[in-house]
Amino acid sequence: MTAICVFCGSSMGYNDVYRKAALETALFFAEKNIELVYGGGDVGLMKILADTLLEKGSRVTGVIPGNLVDRGVVHHNLSRLIVVDSMADRKHKMAELSDGFVALPGGFGTLDELAEILTYNQLRISDKPLGILNVNNYFDGLLTFFDRAVEDGFVRKEHRDNLIVSENIGELLEKMASYEPVSMEKWITDIKTESNHR
Ligand code: AMP
């Protein structure tokens, strides 16, 4: 069985299109027998994902720091709940348990999680594909920023291209299946050379 870690909003978002995207993602996972690994919350889009999958009899693993459990936002009916010490431990655990990552619309938490995986993939600490479900063009502003970072020489094009994007969950997972990590040697040589020409 494949396990995919989903990062997404602990809020619902104002537009129904976001709830619908979370629901469709869950239904797709259930149909393809994909295990959900996620932040273990019982709120926002996270709740829609987890509840829909549990209703379908699918396996859902939540990973949550103890302080969030104490605040009462934890989902109590998951197939498996792993309580960790910190947000950093949570990201680490979620990555360890998954074969890939999908980001749905969300806020700072989602951004933090997806940026960490982008960086890990760049440094080859992780070699697992990361996809963004760009429903309602929600991530367009972020993608424009990434393009600007490439244009201005702060992100390499091949690292920008590590990020897989689609509006459709089926297509996104299909693209993720052919993910090829980028070799690090040339990049390190290039940034060393560039740093010698101040
Ligand atoms: P945000 O995008 O700021 O709503 O944060 C959502 C992401 O951060 C999720 O993917 C979770 O892993 C984590 N997170 C943030 N807030 C919570 C919460 N109240 N309960 C569980 N996880 C949360």
C-alpha cells in the first residue's frame, strides 16, 4: 500500500471549492487504496480528508505534537495516532511514514511543511515527490514567487521543477510517480564557483 502525506489547511477556506477539493482527494485515495498520513487534526480541510477516508474504511495515520493534543484539535477516531514532542518531530515522522507529499490549500502551517520538503529534496535529504494541488489557482502567487527566485538566481531551475503542480489529484499523483531527483554535484560546484567571483 502507498502512503501519501497531505499538508492542508486547518481552516476550511471561504470558498466551497476547497472543501470539494479535499473531499475529491479523499475519495481518490480511498479508490486507489492509498493510506493518508497527515497532521492528525480534527479541523478544517484536514477533518474533511480524514473523516471521508475513515467513512470509506481507509487507513488514516495522524502525527501530532502533544501540545496540539492538549488544545483539543486532535482527531480521536484515526486508524493510528502518533503523538510527538514538537512540530519538527512531526514533520520528520510524517516524512518517514510516507512515499510522497501533496499540498492542498492552507495557510502558514501548510507553507512551512511544503517548503521544508522542497528544501529537503533540493539537498537530497529526501527523495520523495512533492505535488501541489493548485485548485482555484490558489498557489499561483507562490509559484510566481518561485519563478522570480529562479529568474533572480536564488533558486535553480531544476529545483523549482522538483515541484509538481496540477489542478487534478489523479493527474498530480500520476506526475509524482515519475519524479526523478536532481543530482547535487553540479549545483554545489556552481554555487562554489559563483561565490569565488564576488
Ligand atoms: P495551516 O495551513 O496554517 O492551517 O496549517 C495546517 C498544517 O499545519 C497542517 O498540514 C498540519 O500538519 C499543521 N497544523 C496546523 N494547525 C493544526 C491544528 N490545529 N491541528 C493539527 N495540525 C495543524
